[in-house]
Amino acid sequence: MNQTSFIFTSTFIGRSFIAATALLISHVAAADAIDDIRASLVELVGPRAATSEIIESPMKGVFQADLGDRIVYIAKEGKHMILGDVFDTTRRISLSEELKQSKALGVVDDMEESSMIVFAPQGETKRTITVYTDVDCPYCRKLHEEVPALLESGVKVRYLWYPRSGVGTPSYDKAVSIWCADDQVAAMDDAKLNNKIVAATCENPVTAQYASGQKVGVRGTPTIVVDDGTIIGGYLPAKGLLANLGLGVPTIKAGKATLKVN
């Protein structure tokens, strides 16, 4: 090896070593910062922060923490926290909303469709919505009235249970009874019409679905998770919902729906 090669190789190795060392120091510093942030969050919001995911955010010196029902941003020293949306001015999107959508889609995708009560169109399924619902929610009933128009327009409607009053309450028991009915779809229709629900018990997914709703950040019902991760909180008539899904405007006549393409 000549002297020039030796100098070049030594320099390259030296720079690589420095870069690797800097990277290691950076990781250690980030890990220390995460520990400090976690300690601060536990003081602020309680023990749930002890297991929350904390990672570096796109903003230098700022970390993002997933607290289950919300995502917060906190400075690395753990003394300053941002509650609310953070926007990417280049991409012109809300980073907070993008994270929520990605998380919601992941949670819903982890749920087996066989554990849901599903209303599927007879023809082609063009879009799918997954709805967190509560038997005793008036606006959930209103949304269920829109299901025929949604089905006619090619939208599959999948229901997950989210009894707002919690596990072990009358709303929870009604959800279990509907799941355990011989005909779940008919029982769901009856429940949404406020008809009497025949009490029944069996192995059921209601508790797991309620927990998944908490992960998604459901704060009320209905909460709709679209197949692209978009979250729609609250009731929308079929016309507005289909417009959001890019499927045109339904015209409802005599209990049926036709699709008017824009």
C-alpha cells in the first residue's frame, strides 16, 4: 500500500468512526431525553404515560408522545408541551392528523372482520367504513338509517362496539345481546329502531372493541374510520358521507337510493 492510499484509508476510517460515534451519542442522548419526557408525562397525565410510545418528531428538539386518546408534542427537556395540531408547511398537511389516521387504520386492520357486524352491498364494494357505535346513541340510530343508501352506493358498513358508558353497563349488555343473537344483522336493525332487545350472553368481542376505540381516540359515537384512515367524528347524512368518500350524491326515494354521479 503506498503512502497516499494509507492516508486516504486512515482518513476514511477516521471519519467513519467519528460519524458512528456521533450517531451513538445521538441515540444515547435521545434515549435519555425520552426517559426525562416520560417522567414529566407521568407527573402530568398519570401512569398511562409510563407505557406510551415516545419518539422524535419531525421538529428538531421536539418529541411526540402517543397517550392513547391523543398525540402530544413535548420539548426534549420535558418542560414545554404542545397540545394541538402540528402542520407541515411544505406538504400542507397536519402531521398530528396524519399520525391519528395511521394509528386508527392500524387498530381497525388488526380487528378481524368476522368479529364485526357487517352490512355489505350486493354488488361491488367501492369503499368501506368502520363505525364505532353505541346502542343507546341517537345519532348512531340516525346514521343506521342511512345504511341502505350507503349500500346502494357500494359502501360496506362494518360496526364495532363502543358503549360510551363503559364495560358492564346496560349499553354494554345490549351490545353483547345483539352479538349473541341468532341473527346479528336483524338484531342490530331492531336495536337501531329502538325495539326490544332479547337478552343473551356468549363469548363476544365487545370489551376488545371498546378497548380498540380508546386506542383510536374515540370520544363520542358514531365515530367513522374510513378505509384510508380518515376519521369522521359524529353523524353525517348519506349525501355528505358519500361526498367525503368520492362516490357522488345519493337521491333517496321510498326507502331506496340511487346514485347521481357528479
